[in-house]
Amino acid sequence: MGFFDFLTEDIAIDLGTANTLIIHNDKVVVDSPSIVARNRLSGKIIAVGNEAAMMQGKTHENIKTVRPLKDGVIADFEASEQMISMFIKEIPALKKRLFTPSLRMVICIPSGITEVEMRAVKDSAERVNGKEVYLIHEPMAAAIGIGVDIMQPKGNMIVDIGGGTTEIAVIALGGIVCDRSVKVAGDVFTNDIIYYMRTQHNLFVGERTAEKIKIQIGSATEDLETVPEEMNVQGRDLLTGKPKQVEISFREIAKALDKSILRIEDAVMETLSQTPPELAADIYNTGIYLAGGGSMLRGLDKRLSQKTDLPVYIAEDPLRSIVRGTGITLKNIEKFKPILIQ
């Protein structure tokens, strides 16, 4: 290979339902929402990432915004391929190239993914010039990104709350001992907020507004130490049809999200109940690690800690812990070969 080394570039991709992140040369070079805007008449892609996210909910009939990934897996094959390809072209170091280099990629996938869905991710990657494509399970990547030594004979529990799925896994000796993947995560929280606003305030809000509410005042519990200020929300009144504004507090959002968070708690408890006793003893000492954007919900760590009676730690940069772990795997590919799916 030697001579052709300079023709190959290594990239690590975290292909998420909500955001796609790409690492190249140890730096996060792409961090964009996984959204594509397509012209309905010509079928051409007009925007991806942030630009397409700005259009969401504001398009006319000839433009359609699509989220190519649903529940952590590819739902729209064509759109996802074009999105990945456009993101790769945005990488600064590759822009200067005369021709596209062949790529060695590590991509992370949910742990509950089927063979067919895995094939779809691989095919997408190969079509955008991926020469060597490796896949890694998200909880594994999250654990590596948090800084856990996964090769040790010691149990660690990772809860990764993304946009489409929540992945819960107990990891030891470089493998997943028991895991659960539930389709309750950031997107479900957003829909809960939309539903709550409709039923309690007769206010119809869009996805972007609900996402904003979740980030600004979203909470998993009503007893927070630092309380976020109340927030004004604008939308359409369902009774009169006029635009209107209401004021909501974090307590209301905690009520709105309660049922979904209960489902995550139950999944965590179920995974703990399937854990072999020796590993359960390890988890009692090390606690539970939270990663993914959903773990930034206020009070979630406290609530999980009360439910499980275990210490719960949030990764220092939860949004990027998975892609960072994928990047570390890419750098030490020989060391991590046993955990990669080729």
C-alpha cells in the first residue's frame, strides 16, 4: 500500500438521526443536522445540514425537507447517500484535492440494528468512495469516547440517548454483554412537547420550536437545583387560527416528558436485571455513564440515579463523545479490530 497512502484519507462518522458528525485528522470537521432539502420537481438536493434545517417547516410545495435517518437507521437511502457525500465534500482538507481520495471509514451504528440495515449503511459508504468500511456499535464508541478502557475484564454500563434511539449496554472485555435499544429518545421528547402544547394550551407549534423549548427549559424532573426561567412560545391558536404567545415553565415540560423518561428508566432496569452478577458488582462500583444529546436534559442523571440507586455520570461533551470514540477507534484500528464489524 505504502506509495498510495497519500491517496487514502481516514474519516470517522457518527451518522445520527438528529446530527451527523465527522472527524478527520483528530478534529471534528463536520457537525450538522441530518436534514436534506430536496426540490420536488427536479429531485435535486438544494441544501443539507444547517441550511436545510433553517428551511424546516417553512417550505413551499416544491421544496421538501427530509430526514434520511429514522430511529438511528437509514430510511431514505438516496437522500442519505447524497447527504453523506455532500458532508464529505465539506471537509476542508479534502476540498483542496484535485480528485476525491478513497476513504477508510469507521461509522457507528445502533446496537439493535438488523443485517439489512447494516448493509444499507455499508452500501451508502461504499458509494461515496469508501474503500475500507468498518462499523462500530454506538455504546462501544460512546464508552471509548468517555475514556473507559473497554478491553478490561470489568463491567461498565453506558446509556446513550440520541435523536432516534436510546442504547443501553453493559460492556466488558471489548464486547457487549447485554443491551437494549429503545426507540424513545430526543425525537420522541420533541413530539411529546408538541402534543402537550396542543392539548394543554391549544397551541400548535412546529418541530423547530418544540426542539427550542426542549433545549431551553426541558427537564426530566420538577425538583431542580437551578431553575431555568419561564419561556415565551409563539405558535398558532387552534381555536381561533390566529398566531398567539403563551408562557410556559420547566415544570410543564417535565410533566410532558414524564412517560417517555419512564420508558427509558424501565429499559435501564431491565438491562440491569439481565446483567451477570460479577458485572453487576462492577457496575455498583463504577456507576452508569450517560452520553448522547438526550443526556443533556436537566435532572435526567438525578432521576436515573434515584431509580437505580447508582451514581450516574454525564460525559463531559455528551454530543461528541460517540464521534470522539469513533475517531479513537480509527486511529488505533489494529487494536480495536476485534470490536469492529467489517
